[in-house]
Amino acid sequence: MWQAFCCMRPILIVITLLSSLALCSKAQESPYFVTYDHHLEEPGNLEIATSSTMGVPRSGQRFYFAPYAEFEYGVTGRWTSELYLEGQSTAGDSAVFTGWRWENRFRPLAREHWINPVLYLEYEG
């Protein structure tokens, strides 16, 4: 009996360590997924778009307006780069620049396939 326990001891230690790692990994933020289709901007084309978010005030709150501008450029047929500039304005306050975001999408496969993967890289500042 004792010999069987000695042989099982390393396995029990590994199981304990792996389960403790699983508990620690749950402390991170939940995964966040963005899905894009595989169509990218045409090479040499520049697309400019604007969008905004508005908050309708309840009693005692102020109106909120947050616009952003998007500049999307087709670098090559398989690479699109985008720059987002974001701001915010609250009624009774001044408008502020709240940040920027740079996104890049790369399509590793040149031709159409059953699955067309796109690699996505983003940096926020």
C-alpha cells in the first residue's frame, strides 16, 4: 500500500499544481473577441469615417458626446492599417482628446480558401 502511494505522489503533486494554475488564470479579464471578415481595404485607398456616442442625461447628469475619426488605408492587398482618434465632450466642461488606437490587419494567405484567416494587431495610446 505504501509503495503504491509513493508512486502516486508525483502525479498528485502535478495535479495539484495544475489545478492551482487554473485557479490563478481565472483572475484575468474575460476574453474579448472582435470578428472581422477577410475583406481588406484596396491597396492605395484611404477611407475616412466618423462616428460618435451620445449619452442622454437623466436628472442631475450632463449631456455626453464622444466622437471618433477613423482613417483606414490599404497598404497592400493583404495589409490594412487604421488610425482612430477619439475625443469627449461633456456639457458644461471643455472637450478633451481621450486617446488614439492603431489597428493593423494582415491576411497571410494570398488566395481565397475555405477559411481565410486574418491576423489582427492593435495598440492603444
